[in-house]
Amino acid sequence: MQTNKIIIHDQNCTGCLTCQLICSFTHRKIFNPSEAFIRIQTIDHTKKISFTSECNNCGLCAKYCLYKALERVEE
Ligand code: SF4
Ligand code: SF4
């Protein structure tokens, strides 16, 4: 079975939160960044991206990230 791996490029993240909105809408049926399975933190003025244990690697967040901060690789 083909699965996705999401490679993170923190340095490209603008904090736009598009990834969180598409994730929460798709998987929780609500537009709410805090309900997403991807986290965007700001630490010392830089972004830090991480995934919760609920992330299923669907790849949608990477597809909709316009800034190349998330890269989907099919395995
Ligand atoms: S990872 Fe991409 S979509 Fe998500 S906040 Fe950063 S720039 Fe926006
Ligand atoms: S890969 Fe899918 S489930 Fe995981 S954070 Fe991205 S959109 Fe959400």
C-alpha cells in the first residue's frame, strides 16, 4: 500500500495556518486551527511545525501549503 511521508521545512513556514484549516475541516468538519493534527508554534521568532499522534499522513496539509514548508513524499 502506498503511504505518504511529510517532510517538514520549518524555515519556509509563514504561519498562514492554511494547513491547519484544511486538516481540521477535512478530519473534524470544523474550520479551527486548534483542532488540526498539525501544530505551528512560534519559538524565538521562528516557526516550528509538528504533527499530533492523530495525523494519518493524508498529505492534504502539504498539498495546500503554498510556501513549500511541507513536502509530501509517496512511499
Ligand atoms: S506549514 Fe505551510 S500552510 Fe502551514 S502555516 Fe506554514 S506556510 Fe502555512
Ligand atoms: S497529513 Fe493529513 S491528517 Fe496529518 S496534519 Fe496533514 S492534513 Fe492533517
